[in-house]
Amino acid sequence: MDEQLQLPARAYSYVVQSRLVKRAVQGPFREAVDALRESTGERIPLRSAQAILVDASADFAAFYEHRARPPARSGPILVAAIDCKGIPMVRTEPAPRVVRRGKGEKANKKKMATVAAVYTMEPRVRTPQDVVGSLFDGEPAPARKGPQDKRVWASLLAGKDAFVKDMVAEVNRRDPRKRKVRVVVADGERALQLRMAKALPGAVLVLDLLHVLEKVWSAAYVFHPEGSPEAQAFARERALRILEGGVGQVVKGLRQMATKHGLRGPRRKTLLAAAGYLYRNRSRMQYHQYLARGLPIASGSVEGACKNLVKDRMERSGMRWSPAMAEAMLKMRAVYLSGHLDGYWDYHVAQEQRRLHRQGAWRPIRGRAKE
């Protein structure tokens, strides 16, 4: 009878569970439980609600592995962006009493989750002047088509090698014949750069321009006050040179300025650190070529995923997460933000029914039952 009625393993119907999960990925569990009680009259304990979310995430990997291939008429550029984002974790032992925290010490203990975004897009050709005008002069960017069939996801427990493997599988699923221009946008973390270069040979590796600008601004503040017109002019000039393909000239100029101005201590360290970052990543900073080909030069998609997927839900005031609960929330919120929640829930229900009622588990009773 359970099999015929497709009853779930838990005491709550699949409809109730789906409503709870959707509410939980949008806001705190307590608010989700209260909203469900108001709409249905069902009272679900907080711990049961959390367990339902963990159960619901069980088929995440299988769903995306067997999901239908995206339309073949998507844009000719296939973008994979990757980044990391910290999640505040539950302490396994009482926190020591600290009278005053030192420089750089945080009140919350965080663990880094790896975040990815994969999508296709149409070429967007621009000039270095267009980019600088948009970033520094507030000039409106021309209208463009947004990302196509964008998928975002994250993992706290999967190692970087396993996560990159999943990312490559998503890229190959979208472009099995390798006809699209593959682009990988990432920050300056060396470990991720090496993994992505090895996993996707032939892909165009692009250093996120926003991370480059952070180093340019830090160099500007060595010589000029923050927020001053002089600092903006300094950063604008060097950003334009970098976008025009002159990263080597910028690195040489910064190093010469450190010597010419006789910098010492933290100011010299900051300036040389910025120059070193640009020099190490110069092979992934051919922005004049990327712009001419219409390729992306910034990881706005994955930066937005870090905010929408992780920060907006998991870094609210007072929130702390266990590893298992954080992983389940990341999976289900990724499904929700990617617009796949309805399809995923149907798949999850079907998979759970197969686990509960595997073929041959029940046999019809033959003859009269013995008393």
C-alpha cells in the first residue's frame, strides 16, 4: 500500500516537504517552519525540518549527472568561473575568552566553500576605453544579452580536485564536441589556476579583472589618500594600460617607483606585492585580446553566486553551521537559484520511491494467511 500510494519515508507528505525546503533555502529555518504552520496547520519541529533538508539533498549529484543536455543553439562562448567563500561554522569546543582580538583575528571561525558558475554567452566585443569608462567614469554599459542556462553550485565538503572534476563534467555535458570557445575565469589562487589549466586543456584562462583592480587600488593608496582624485587618476591610468596589454610596463613602473621614492616598511611591501601579483599572472591578463574576441574578463557571475548562494543565506547574524547542514543547504540553495527546484524535486521523489520500494521487495500474499 505504501508503494501504491507513493508515501514518503517520513511522516510528512512530499507536498509539505517541498514547501518546507523551498522556504528553508530562502530564509531561516524557524521562519520556514512558522510559515508552513500558518499555511497548512502542520507543526514540524525545527530538527525535523533540518533533517528533511538534508534528506532532500541526497540526489543532487545524480540529478545533474542525468539532466538533459542544454539546447544546442546556445551562445558560442562557454564560461566556467570558480571562486571560494567562507561559511561561519559551529565550534567543536568552547571558544577561549579573549580580552582584545589582535589584528586580523575574527570572532567567527569560517571554513571555505568552493563556488562555481557555468553558462554560455554571446560574444561581447568592447575596447579598453569602454571598460575604463564604465568602471571609473560611470558611463552606462551598452545593453547585452545575459548568461544563458546559467548553473551555480558550491560545496564545503568536496575537495578541490573533486569539485573541479564536477565542473569539468558540466562543461563537457554542455559542449561534448568541443566546438565552443571555453573560457575559465578565476582569481589569483595558484592552486585553482593549476587545477583548471590541467582539467580543461585548451581553455582560455582569464584572471578576474576585479581582483587586478584591487591590487591597482592598493598601489594607488601607497602614494595618495583613499578617495582622492589623485588616487583615482593613478588607478585609472594603470588600469587602462593593463587593458591595452601593457601589464609588463605597469609592473616595471611600480617597481621603479618603489626605488625612486625610497619607500620603506609597509608601503614598499604593499607596492611590491601588487607588482608581484601582476607579474605572476601576466599570462592570464591579455585583456586586449579577450575584449576583441568578445570574451568575459570579470567573474561577476561567480561573485554574484558567492553573495546569493552563500552570504545572503548563510552569513546572517548569529548563524553557525555544521559541515553536514551547510553542505545540504548549499546544494538545495544552488538548485533553487539555478531554477531547477521543481524538476529536482520530481527526480528526488522518484529516486526515494525506488530506494524505499526496490523491485522485488514486496511479494503478493498467496492463499489464506495463517492465524
